[in-house]
Amino acid sequence: YNMNYYIADTHFGHENVIKFSKRPFGDVEEMDKFIMDAWNEVVGKDDDIYILGDLVYRSNKSYSYYLSKLSGKKHLIVGNHDRAMLKDKEAMSYFESVEDLTMIHDDGIKIVLCHYPLLEWSGFYRNSYHIHGHIHNIHNEAFATLRNMERALNAGAEIINYTPCSFKELMKYNEIFKIGGIKA
């Protein structure tokens, strides 16, 4: 039985994100190793993993270095820092799908996936969910609005302990985040 997993904003190779998002890592090597190990512990080779943008940024390693080591059937929802990767043919060969915005079903629930948080999405008034990234763990204007939106879920790496998670786990992590329990 294959599972769906979600993660956004891993920022593999990006030294500055450690400071910017107050990540608990000494350096980029430690961060990359932690996230890759956590990913491969959770995601099986036949599982679908939805990457909600900003996979690799400013790394001195190739996109394929990371992609070749990460398990699962990878689906990229394009983030603002993924544009260069889209031009890399080898990197693109690791993805089952690449979309700016897409709709899936998980456990019978309709979910709209987009890197950027949306205010309304397809099926909004019919109990569909929205999974996004982009805002990391920042308590900004978007956060202030999203915290009151029960069916908008942030899959940012900082929110989900740097580990891809299931839809049910994502809901639990977001309950903690939305009451202000996870801060940058």
C-alpha cells in the first residue's frame, strides 16, 4: 500500500536558510544529511512524495546529487527557487510530474497543491484542502490570515520537523503551528 507524503522548502544546500528560518543545524552539510536521512526513513520507493517547491537553492552540489539519493516517486510543485532546476534535463528525469498547481485526492479528500498559499482554491466551499509552502515558519501577514483557515496546511520543512509527512500528520503539525507553537 503506497502512501502520499508532503514537504516544502527543504532548501537543500542553502547555508543562509539556517539563520533565516532559525533551523537547528550547525551547517549546511548537517542540515542536508538530516533531511535526506529523515526523508529516506519515511518515504518508500513506491510512495508518492509531493515536493511543494524550493527543493534546492544555492547549493554547490548538483540538483541530481540530491534527487538521486531521495526515495519515492517525486512530484514537483514548482516554487520560486526551482526555476533553474527546470532547465536541468537530468534533474527533471527524477520527477514523475512537474506542475505549478495541481489537484490530487488523498484518502478520498480533494487537495489543491501550490507552493504559494492561496486564499481560495478549487472546492473551497466543498471541504477541499490546500497544501502550500513558501512562508516557512514566519509569522507574517500571510500567517495571520492562514492561521484562521482550517483547511490550508503549511508543509514547510520547519513546520514538519524537516521530515516528509502524511496528510494526517500535516494536519497535526499545523494545529501546533497555527496556535503559534512553531516560530522562527
